[in-house]
Amino acid sequence: MQTCLVTGGTSGIGLVTARELLRQGHRVVITSRDAAKGARVAGQLKSESGNANVEVLACDFASLDSIRAAAAEFKRRHDRLHVLVDNAGGYHAKRALSRDGLELTFAVNHLGYFLLTELLVDLLKASAPARIVIVASEASRAGHIDLKDLQAAARYSGMRQYGSSKLMNIAFALELAERLRGTGVTVNALHPGVVASDFGEVGGLVGLVYKLGRPFMLSPEQGAQTQIFLASSPEVEGVTGGYFIRKKQSTPPAQARDAGVRRKLWELSEALVSPPSPARAAS
């Protein structure tokens, strides 16, 4: 039995992924911001999968301290992690800030993946063979990694920033795959398809278009198939550094393939998630 961590596992494709991994006989930990919802979903997953090995881990991806606490709690409970599915994310039509004063889409969609994975990577190495699955999107092709303005302070568009954060997901996945070569830990990113989930609750023109197009979108069960495949299929054992659509490798956007961009994004992200030194905190 493998131990799997699925972020954002209380709804949508994260919920479906957690359920399928449980049905395969694995132990699954899901993250949730809301303790009551997490407990309710855990009960639902146990009933639907017939597998009682499901746990809830409190985590708010809009808070770096919450992510650090979640990683520490996971390590307290478990000495192995075989599969990490970085799935939690969101869209924000208007520019807003996280608890740490960071632009919210960037903080949750990119830095959340980056920090949690960084905090758990040693455990993944110790559990090898292990897999990291990063949920990105073809919306990345409408984004841009502006290394001088990652948080879109100069000019903000909800869809553009969402696409940029998804582009960062792919760049992060490819860079991490290179850094982990030879460790037995694989890293792959994916596009789940356009899924009918709660994305349309964002409101405004984007929300309206989304709701009108909902009948033509994939169900969460359909949208989750590629990440379930990457998390568990023997067909991709040892495969790393890929970007997958419909379970097939696809060419990532050009910026994600730029090694210089990837390295600089890593450096900037690392600086943003690093806790302040006692001297800085006192100043």
C-alpha cells in the first residue's frame, strides 16, 4: 500500500483522484481548508471506495505558514510518501493578496505547489520510487512568466494571471524533474482538460462564459483521468519531465522549456517562501 497526498482533494478532480487512488488500495491524505468539510468528504470517500485509509490534513494554500504546518504534520504522521499530487488552485478575477501579502493567484497556484513540494521532497526521495504530479493547464499558453513582475502588480488580468500561474506550474515541474534525476522521484505536469467544476463561480464575464459552456465540458471524472494515470499507471513508471494531455505527452509552452527562465523562477520563488531570519523579523 502506497501513501498518497492529494492537495485540494475535497472537490472536483482532486476528489475523484483521491477516490480512485483509494479504490486502488492506497492510503490517501487530502488537504482541506475547512475541517468540517474535510471530515465530511473523508467519510464520503471511505464509503464510496470501500477503503478506510483516508486522512485529512489541514492546509490553507493562501498562507505559507499553513503550508509549513501541514508539511510538518504530514511528516509527523507518516515516514513515507510515494505520490504527491499538487492539485489545489484557484482563479481570481480581481487582484487580491494572500495572508503573506502576495498576489493570491500566484501565491496559491504556484508558490503553494513550490513550497509544499520543497518541504516534502526529502520524504519522497526516501520513499523512492515516488511520483510528483503537477496539475497545470493549457491556459498556460495565454500566460507569460514576467520575471520582473511575477505578481502582476503593474497590470492585472484574472485570466492572464491564471494562465501565467499554470505556465509557472509547468516550468516548475520541468525544472524539478531535472533536479531530481537519478533519485527515483519522477515529476510530470498535465492539462486535465476544461472541466465542469466550481470554476464558473468566479462571476463576471469569465464566469458567464464558463457557465454557458458547461454542457460541453468534461466531468470531474473525465478530467481526473490524466492525473490518476500519472499517479498510478505502470505505463509511466520512470517517465519524468513530461507534460501530458489525455494521457499522452505534449510539447510544453516555449517559456516552460527555457532553462534560464526556469532557474530564475526557482530562485525568485525560493526567496519568497524562505522564512525571514530572526534579524529580519526583528527589524
